[in-house]
Amino acid sequence: MKLNTKQTVLIGLSFASILAFWQFYDQMIPVILENRFGRPTLVTNAIMSIDNVLAIFMLPLFGTISDKTKSRLGRRTPYVLFGTFAAVALMVVMAMLTESGSFPWFFVCLIALLVTMSVYRSPAVAYMPDVTPKPLRSKGNAVINLVGYIGGIFTTIVMTFLVKSELQSDGTVVYGSFVPIFMTVAAFMLITVLIMVFALNENKIVREAAVGAEEKKSSTGEKLPKDVFRSLVFILLSVFLWFTAYNGVTTSFSRFFENRFGVGAGGSSMYLTVATVAAIASFVPLGIISSKLGRKATILLGIFVMTVCYGIIIFLPSTGVLMYIVFAVVGIGWAAINVNSFPMVVEMCSSADVGKYTGYYYAFSMCAQIVTPLLSGLLITKLGYGVLFPYAVAFSALSFVTMLFVRHGDSKPAEKKSVLEHFDVDNG
């Protein structure tokens, strides 16, 4: 059984377009809201949380709707195409509105844009497990994540060159036109998705996919057996808990380093950069490792090393080389979790329900990203920034416990006769 690497990379282009957008959204929209439209920080933060709230309801909804879709373009492609075209059109309009300074219309377009992204995120992510045999989905997810991160890196690089700012004598920052960055990210999103659509015939590759004859006969909405449903509940709870730990750290990360070590945001961001680079470098190797150890074991190992690393940071007296090593290990642990957790969720459903379960997975992760800034912020307000990493240790350790109760969703392919066979993939 072989992973079609070329096909998986092409499918990953839609994920690259999504991550390119979210990198742009997270970095640039707060700047635009505060510096161009003069919104206060509290209002900006409230607006920035709307996407997570929408995601909780819309990702499972449109994942389910796409499961039931039958069209000449397939189940997922129509939503990816419509979503991308609509998002690009809205971004062009929003770029113009940043020049005119019309905040009400900018806000309306922003909400429409967030709805649009929620429409096609689940269908785009569900595409890979639709056409990938179950035992190979961890490897496929590793490839998808790797391609997706290219989109995020692209946005980060172009922001460096296209977003111009000038520090004024009074300490304020004045930004130049935001039109170039809007247009560049929009163009990247459009081009990557069009390449995917023109290169792949979804209906054809779904028919050819070796997903099992019994799954092809299944229909949406089938009730899970009780033991499988119990495993689904525990892994979704685990998703919520480890995202609560990780996003609790990333939300207050720069302020923790500033208060604990006297390190500014620029210096502290390097540690997260190291974690991200380590995660990217380990995606594919971890996909291979999970095929030997199993998904659950790899996830438990990832949770364990992250929990230990969070604990080590509590006692580190200063920054330095050891801190970089710790965050590199955190990145690898985070990759071990993410490469395998999504395939475990969709492993529990039939091929007819992949979109719905994809939506469940992202809804629980988004719910954590709504709860953890509020909960960790409340604790930090009462106890100080020293509580941040004990908070992360507690929720990460809880996710380890809940994962122990997951009994389904693991898949280990047949043993390879040699190490070289792990690299025996079909490049089309």
C-alpha cells in the first residue's frame, strides 16, 4: 500500500491557501483595526475572536453538507472553489476600504470573509482522507501539514517586504498602504487552489481510492457503536485539552517572557519560531514513525514530551541555549500530536461522514482557543505570569489521561521488509 505523494501535495495546496490567509488575518487585521481605523484594543480582540465562535458551529455544518454533496466537481471541490473565489473578492474590496477609511463596510466585509472561510475549511481538509487509505492517513496528514505551512511561511515573508511602516517622533507607528499585502495573499490563495482543481479530478480519484468496498456502501448519519463513540468523545476532549494548554502558552507568551526574563516580544518570538521550524522539519518523519509505533502511542509520546518541557520552563532561571532546545522539543511534540490526531478522528467514521467529523475536530480545537485566553488570563490576573506554564502542564497532563481511554482510530499498516520500503511512495 503506497501513498500517492504527488496527489497528496496537490490536495495540500488548498490547505496552503487556508494557512496563508490565517497567517495574514492573525498578523495584519489587528494592525489594520487599531492603526488604520483607530479601534481600541478591547474591541480589536473581540473582533479577532469572532472567527473562532463561527468555526464552532459552521465547520461541522459545512463538513456535513459537503458529505452529502454530489456534483460534477465532486463533494469538496465546489466548496473550495466557491470559498476561495468569494474570499479573494472580499479581500480585494477590503483592501480598497483600508484606503477609504470606511470602518462599517470594512467590518461587514470582514464578517462575510470569516463566514466564507468557515464554509470551505472543513471540505478542504476532508479531501485528503477521502482519497487516502486509512493506514496511510498519518503520512498523508504529515504531507498536508508540510504543504500548508508553506502557505503560512509565504505570507510571513511577503509581509516583511510589503507592509511598510514608519516610527513617528511621538512614538506612534504610521503604516503605508495595505493594498499590496491584501492583493498578494489573495493571488496566492487563488493560484494554489486553481492549480489543485485543474490538476485533480476529485470524482475520478475518489473512485480510484482504495478505501474499502464496505465503506463505499455506507451512508451519512450512521450511528457509531458505543465503544467507538466513547473513543471519539475522549479524543475530542483530548483535542480540547491540549489546545487549551498550547494556545494558553502562545496567547500570553511574549508577556510571560517580558515579565519573567525581561525579554521583549522580538526576542521571545524566536523561541516560537524555533518550535515552528522543528515542527515543520519533523512532520514527515513523524508520519513514518507513527506507522511503526501507531498513532495513539505517537500522540501520547508527543503529549509526554510537551508536558515535561512545560514543566522544565517553570524552573529555568534564564533564557539561553537550553530554552531553544526545550522549544524545539515542544515543536516536535506538537507535530507528533497534530500529524496523528486528525487521522484518528476520521478513522472512526465511514467515508460518507469524513467532512462532518473533520468539522468536529476543528470545532473542539476552536472552542479551546476561545476558552483558554479567558481562563488563562483570569488566572494570570489573580496569580501573575508565573502560573502560565503550570497551567499548561495541568491541561497537557489531562490530555494524556483522556487519550489513554481512546481505544479506536489507530491504524498500523503491514510491517515493511526493509527501511527503504518506508520511502516507497507513488509519485504519480
